[in-house]
Amino acid sequence: MAFLDPFRISGSGLTAERLRLDLVANNLANIDTTRAPGGGPYQRRFPLFAQVLEARREGLAGMGVRVVAVVGDPSPFRTVYDPHHPDADAQGYVRYPNVNVADEVVDMVGAARAYEANATVLETAKEMNRQAIELGRA
């Protein structure tokens, strides 16, 4: 089953990075959300990844990545003085999400590049398997 390993590994990476991109998009879409369903401002979310290991004769082998959890960013919310805002507190401050556009862009670029790298590995593995089949026919 070793010939399927690159497909499984790259596939798990593609899935994980797609979720990461979805979370970035969601964070950016909620950058001004002062009332989230749980109460208070929207809290930035990000994925936690873990390596997937498989026991082999030689020891443990990496078999991809999985998303362990999607967690909220514990950093403080932005506060803006706007006493006319409906969500302003008694002092006139409004709490906005802890989403930073620059951080999200960096995350987005990293996720897109990781996605592209996994897609390239997938295509390379597919081509190598195709060539191996052609050699076997000869």
C-alpha cells in the first residue's frame, strides 16, 4: 500500500489547508461583527493540526495531517470609542473582533502555498504511478 501513501498524505494536507482557508475567509467576513451568536464580538478562529502516524516495521511513519480542533484566538478584542454605536458600553467603547487583516493575509498566503504544494505532490505521484504502469506493460 506504499504507492497510495503520497495520495493519502497529500489529500489530508489539501483537506486541512482548505479548512484553514475557510477559517481565514470567515475571520475576514466577521471583522466588524460586534454581536456574535455566543454574545460579545466575534472571536477569531484558527485550526490546530496534528500529524497522523502509522506503525510500521521500521517504526512510526508520517501519514499526513488532521485537524484536531478549531479554536478561538484568546488575544484581546479591539476597543474603539464610539458612544453612538448600539453595542457601546457605559463608557462609550465598542469591542470589535480580535481579527487583524495583516495576520489573516499571512495565514491565507501560507495556506494557499501549502495547498499548492500538496496539489503538486499529488500530481507528481500520479505521474510516477502512470509511468510505473507503462514500464510494467513493456
